[in-house]
Amino acid sequence: MSTIDARLLSILACPQDKGPLYFVADEHMLYNPRLHRKYEVRDGIPVMLINEATTVSEDRKSTRLNSSHTVISYAVFCLKKK
């Protein structure tokens, strides 16, 4: 399972809309629920390139966010503004 340092997660923001992201550890990705986009995490390093992000379908999104087996950490955007 991939992990991201909590300090890094607290400052990461979507490169497209600058909002916070959810870290979905068991799928090795960061997820933007506003744009329904995911950014892969490769070897613990988030790939934050807009042209490499992929769109998540509505069916897949609801399954991912409602799964009791999914570990989701919320990156708090306001910490970045301190």
C-alpha cells in the first residue's frame, strides 16, 4: 500500500482547480471530487500533472468513496495558507 507523508499531503492541492485532494491509499491515488479526477501516486510520489490525470466515472466514484475498505485521508487546504 502506498503512503504519503502527512506534511506533504497537507500542502498538496489539485493543479487544475487548486482545491484539496483525498488520498485513496489502496488505489495509490489522489482524488479530486469536484472535478472527478484522479492523480496516480507512483512509488510514494504523487504525479500532479494535469495531462496525466484521469476522469473517474460516477459509478466508480460512488463505489470508491462508499467502500468501507478504502482508507481516505483528507488534505486540508487551509493548512497551506498558514
